[in-house]
Amino acid sequence: MNLMVPELRGIIRTGLRPLGVALLLATLLACCNTTKYLTGGQELLTSQRVKMKAPKEMPNKADVAYELTTLAQQQPNGNFLFLWPREYFYFDNNKPKDTTRIDRFLRNTIGQQPTIYSDSLSRRSAKDMASYLLYQGYFNARAYHEADRGKRRKVNLIYHVEPGHRYLIDSVEYSTQDPRLDSLLQEARAESLLVKGEPLDLNNFDQEKARLGRYFRNHGYAFFSGSYFDKLEIDTTRRPGYADVFLSILPAQRTDAYDRYRVGSVTVLADFSPLDVQTGRARLDTIIDGVRFLTDEAEFRMRPELLRRNIFLRPGAYYNQEEREKTTLALNGLGIYRFVRINQQIDSLGKKVLNYQIQLSPSDRMSIGADLDFNYTNRNGNIGAGNLLGVSVSPNFSNRNLLGGAELLVTNFRAGVEINPFPSDTFPFLSTVDLAVDVSLYVPRFKDFGLYRLLNKLPAPWKGNLISDDFIGQLREKASTRYSLGYEYLLISQFYSYTILNARLGYDFRRSTATNYRINHLAIDVLVPSTEQRFKEILDQNQFLQRSFGEQYFFSALFRDLQYTHTGRPDQRGRSLSFTGAFELAGAEVFLANQLFDAGNTWTPKDGATYAKYFSTLADISYNKQYTAQHSFAARFLVAAARPYGGSATEIAAVPYVKQFFVGGANSMRAWAPRGLGPGGYVDPLSLNTDNNLRLFQTGDFRMELNLEYRFPITTLFKGAFFADIGNIWTFEEDAEQERPGSQFLLSQELRNNGTFLHQPFYRQLAIGMGTGLRVDLSYFVFRLDASLPMRYNYPQDGFGNPLDRDSTKPPERDYWRSFQRFRLRDITFQLGLGYPF
């Protein structure tokens, strides 16, 4: 395919002037006329939409219209890079002579088989739309299609839909001829999904059948299914616009159809292998609370008494589907079994009794793995001096069932270096060394040390206690206790190094498939930094950085941090909303001890070290809209704040440097280097020196950021994205001696420095970066390269990032935006990353 037609060559040689651009686009569009390839009476479907004529009171009109569009049996073709129709690549490379690899790539990867308009499929789609509305309770709905034929054999398809008024539920009646079921049926109707006065939705009928079936199976009717329900009867004659609903259970087709079963014997094969011949003999045989445990091994891998805690089937009790499912989840959650099977069989001697055999196939007790990562840090936008190449290896070791109680020991190591391929006296060859080890022991039981029992008894300002009985019960069933120790060493050549030792006691709690809690209570961290002369000079000029950078102890006895994560599921329109919230508190016990027992003298450690006392909070909201399987829009809004407390003349009154916030880098404001933006309207001189900006230190107490990204396919392997990042960081307090003028978070402008400096409000200090990215989707991970450009700076500048003098005159808005009078490759910031940024 040759898109370089002769008419374009002169335009490209003479430069792309506005007229040339217009001619270029017109010529490209003319080249991509696809209807010239059609034969006979074929027509190309170019667009379609649903036009609804609905009552004003109809709720969720947009959602209903979207659902109707998904029922259309023909979809128009898309465009490649928003410009060229994909069917053009299919047509233009589908001739008999087009057999090369490039032709096949253009035809099968970039191209799309054209959507030829079909009137019969359109009629069928309209019929499906009317049926969908009928199922939603719009009994008078009608739908039909209109083919708007334009020039060049193209069709714009319109579906006209008239839903009419939706019927409401007037009454709901449940009935059954079996007296054994009737009492349970009347109990279950209290939580019915068919509610009087609500819109009639036949989807709720299907859900109601599933709910009632589960309710009966949880009360002993082990084989009750949805097929036992009669068809739903609806009477709309008694009252206009309302429907009477009748739901009934069919008479039993056989005598044992509605039998109620009890749990019989429960046998656990603790070392089951489907490849071994089961002799029926066991080397070990024990019974605990009515459950029999067997193994052919010399000893049980997991102690039976601990295994029994995760089996909720109760011999002699009525069958309960929920208890069987909880057993499966709990045994799988132990993490030491490759397969868990629960076989159910009716007792051949005792009628209405179910016997169970639980087959547990152990996983390998120990496993070793490793991850290898490469990274490229381009903090100044130049390819050459100052850029870093990095490699890190992360081996890990796991031991399942360490102490015979399904304990999981996980040991992670990390060793990484970054090198400067163009070393100099300023920046040596070895730039960064990063070493870490973390050892965590997970115990699959919730071990309460008395704190939660106390909180469960304390009254709350709202009705009930601080922690409800239901929450405590779920903790005992689903939470695991975690003990961890860690060590980390980081060396930034010629600047500083630090060592962190930490210990944690906490819980991991997966409350549902979408909700997770991670809680740390007892936590101890020791931060020991060491500074070089070059960094000491920076500290001497930045008191804020100096106050937050020193040897510190982080101590929490009752509570350190809580992280809550909710992963939203896509709705019918492909929209999902996820949320991550975190709260961290350090030094509260030390602060209370000082206040209660040593009010006159602050409790401080020796050798000038301090106890860190701060709290921080974070809220991260992510939105995703999936238009098609390949096209999506993603957005993230993040706000975070941190504050110190309990300072005195002998203690630092700042949030520790390692806990402060920064922006920039591959997952944040991508047009800036990490720690190269802000705080507020402050301009870091190091960030302006493109040959010497690898060491940036700007952090703050408050972070606000909005990220927008549209993702689209290029080929099967390559994906593309257009993105925009908006945000900054700020300090809550004004820097001493105005070391970083403009850094404070303000709601309105103020004059500073005796009226010579005009401090702008926070919204005028928001920076904006825009760019495009390439993603290589390798299934197991996504390799990402982003190229971005600062569009709006956080300070007035000359159009190319050089700051202007800020006197008491309010700068115009245009002084914040970059100029495109000249363009340099060095202005582009490249960021390399793995996975999506959010």
C-alpha cells in the first residue's frame, strides 16, 4: 500500500503550511475511499445509533439506550489512529497478488473485514431490542430500523425505539402445594427481590429463583433447583400500569424430589493423589469432632485439629450449601493444597443422609523463584550523559506449612544497581545501589491479642459497638495474621545512603472478592541515614529538607496503618470505579507517654535521634470506561496529606522525608522527573539544569493529582495511549526564611517578602503535562514507553520553562503555558515502565 501519492511530495518538500495540511488530509481521505471496492448491491455500514422516544419520567434512559446498542448484530468498522478506516487496509491488501508478510500484516492485524449492511440483520436487531424492553417491564415497547442511505453507497443506520410506560409491581404472591416447603417459602419472602411498587424487571425474577433455591439448599433441601419453579404469572388487567405477580413451586415430579437431608459421615483424605491406587488402608487414622482424618504418610502434614477448624460441615446437622462452600474456600485459602475436592454421596443405608469425602492434594512444600527487571531512567529528556541504566534481580523463597499449621513463610530478596553509561567527575559510573530483604510469616488464623475484643465491647457514637460482632466473626473466618521483618539499604553515590530496619505485626483480611483490608498494629522502623559532602551542602541551604532528614525511630504499639482497597466490577456500560484508602499514624504511644508520665522532659532516644510523630492519609479513586475490548478510557484522582504533631524545641517538627509526597516519574506527572516538580510554585534550580538534574529532592505535605488516559490498539501486540497529567505537591506551612517561595498551599493569593513576591493560590500552581505512549502487551506483563511534554508550568515562565521574575504584579495566565515557536527534542521527557500507570 503506497500512501505517498505524487501530489503529496511537493507539500512535504515545501513544509506543512496550513493549506498544505488541509490538502494532505483531503488527499489521504480520498486515498482511503473504501466503497470503490464494493461489488453488486453491497453497501457499507458506516454508523448506527439508537434514537429513543421515551417518557420524560423514564429513569436511566442513557443506560437503557446503551444496552440496546449492544444488541445490534452489526457494528461499524473502526479507524486506525483515528484517521484511516480499518476496512481500507483489508480491501487494499486483499488482492490475489497481496501475499507478502507485510500485506498479511496490514490485512489481518491493522485491517478489519468490512461490515456490509444487511437489512435482515437490522430487522432482527430491532426485534431483539423490543424483546429486551419487554423483559424489563415495558410491555408496550416497539422498535424498528431506518437505513439512511447517503452518497457513495454508505448507510447510516438508525434504530427508532418507543419503550412506552414501564409497569410497576402491585402485589406478589408465593405458593406451593407442599406444606413442608410452604413455611420456609413464607420466611424467605421477607427478603424478596420482587417488591411492591418497584418497576417490574424479569431479571429480578431469575435472581429471585436463584435466591430462593439457595435458601432451601441452606435449610437441608440439598437438590432443590430453579427448575422446580413454575413460570412466572403476571396479571396486568386489575389496575392500569400495574402488574400482579404470582410465583409458585411446581408439585414434586418424584417422591424424593423435596427430601430434606442431613450430613452423615465426613472423611478427609489428607494426602490424596489421583495417580496413586487407593488401598483403603491408612497409616494414620483419627477422629476429631465427628470428622475422620486419614493419611498414608508417616505423619499428617497439617495437624488435624487445625485442619478441623476449616471444615464447617457438621455431622448430624441439616445440609447447608453455604457451609459446604465455606469449607472449600477455607481449605483452598490455607495455600498448601493444589486441589481441594469435596465429593458428596447419598448414604446407601440411611435414607436422606449425605456422606462426604474431602480429598486434599498437597502442593510442593517449598518453591524458589526469581524476577529480573531492567529499567532506564531519563530524567532530563536527553539521550546521553545523565541517563541511567538499571538492573535488579529479586529471588524469593516460599515454605508452605512451615510449622504443620498451614503457615506460609515468604522470603523476598532484592539487589539492584543503576549505572551511568557516560560517567564523569560529577556523576560516577555506579550511581545507585539498592539492597533489600523481607521475611514474612503468614498464619492462616486470626490471632487476637485482646485489642479487638476490647473494641468489640466499647460503645460507638453511632448505634452499636466500635467493631460489630459480624466484623469480628468475618475476621476469625477469613483473616490471616502476619509477622514480618525487613531490611533495606539504598546508596545514592556522592550524596547519601540510608538503612531501614523494620518489624511488623498485622493482619490481611479479604472480606469479599472485591474488598481487601491490610492492617498493621505493632510496627517498629529504624532509619539511619549517612550523608556525603555534596548532600550536606544541599541540606544547609534547605532547612525543610534538613529537619526531615535524620536518624529516626518509627514506633507504634497499638496501631500503625490501615489500607482499604475496593476493586469495582464493570457495569452494563463497561464502567468501573475502584478506591484505595490509607491512613497511617506513627509515634502516638510515645506522644501519650510524654504527656502522661514525663510532661516536663521529652522522651527522646540517644545520639540525637528522634521519634517520628506524624499522621498521613490517602484517597485514590480510579475510573475505567471500556468502550470495546481494545478501546478504553482510564482516569485517576489522588489526594494525600501528611502532618507532624507533638514537636518541641528538641524534636523535628516535620514529616520524615521518606514519608513525604512527590510527583513526577513513570507513574505520576510523566512530563517531569521524579521529585522535579514543585512544591507549589517553587522552581528547583536543579530541575532547570538539564545536564545536572539527576538528584532532585523536592517533596511536600500535600499531593493532588488527576491523570487521564485514552487507550487504543495499534496491532495485536502494540497498544497506544494519549494521556494528560494534572497536579502538584505543596507544603502546609511556609518555609522558614522563604527557602522555597511559593511552596505553601493557599486558597487565595498573598503578597510575601515585604510585598515584592506575589504568592499564587494552589489552582494557579497546577502543572499540566500531555503526551502519548506505546505499550507492548506480552500477556504476562506490559512494557510501556511514554513520551510527554510540559504544557503548563507551575510558575510563570518565558514559554520554554525558564522562570520569570515574580513581583507584585499578577502574571497573566498565558505566562504559565509553553510556547511552540521552537521545538527541541530535549524538551520531551521519556518514561519507561512496566504495567499501566494506574
